[in-house]
Amino acid sequence: WRLLDSTEQLALISTVDGSVQFPDIPDKTRITQVIFAADGDGLVFSTPNAQNAGAEIHRLPFGGVESTLVASRGSRNSIIGWSPDRRRLIFSSDRRGQPGIWAVSVSDRGAEGEPQELVPDASNWEALGITRTGSLFYRHTADSTDVYTAVLDLAAGRTVSPPRPVMDHFIGSYNYPNWSED
């Protein structure tokens, strides 16, 4: 739902009778991700932290006005989903300086204990879901960009020499070249 003042509102629409309910979200809360709580009686959402230097994960019961913090530490936290038993929230976090995969037990009161690290280095991972057996399905991107030069015969439309890398160190990390004729 988009309201007249261009803010966004979450809505629950009954598939039985079409009735609409609006969960009570704390004022000025910007939600970037949202899933249902494991018990179905609330929401788990991520929102930018106070310093806008990352994102926190909160749990908010339906009918509640106060959310409970699930994951923070001033880091970027992103919701992945629930473990098959729906007791642990799986999320990514850079709380150790690089992206990793973490799990934390969650109840109706919020986090139960400290998050446990499952995968220490999940750099360039895109979580796609969790299977019924608990396996994380993800895509790993290994982008490599380099700059090459070659001699071209424009009149004949062919390459005269094979492409050669401009640099021979820091392979895979050169982007956005500019050409200088001198």
C-alpha cells in the first residue's frame, strides 16, 4: 500500500474474505526486508540502524507497538529465512568485518542468546533460500574484470594481435579504463 503522503504501509489481506489489516509499525521505521515470525504471530524485519551504517533485525508481534532487537552490533544484517524447525533465524552479517552466515534462536521475546556463526566468509554470496532439510541455497558471484589491449585492423575488421593484459598484478580488479593517446 502506498499512502497519500508517499510513505509505505504494510498490509495483511485475508485470502478468505478480502479484509485488510495494517500491522502497527513504530513511527518513522523504514523497513527494508520483512518475513513472518516463525510462529506466524508477528513480523521479523530489517531496518537501517540509527547511524545508517548498517541494518538491524527486529521482531514485532501483531498488535504490538514495541519491537524487540534480534541482531545488530552496528553491522549490516540481512534476513535469509528460518531453519526448518523454525526456531532459528538465519541471516547474513558483516559483524566480523566480512559477510558471514549466522543463526540466532528467536522467541516471541526476541533473540534468545547470542548468534552463532555458520559460515565465516560468505563474500559475494546471494542467499536464494533454505531447503526443508536446512541447506542454504545460494549463488556465488566471482566477478573478475581486467583491461586488455590488442592491435586491430579496422579496415579488415580483424584482430592483428591477441589481447594482452595491461597490468600483470592485481589480476581481476581493474575497471573503468581511460585511453590516453600519448
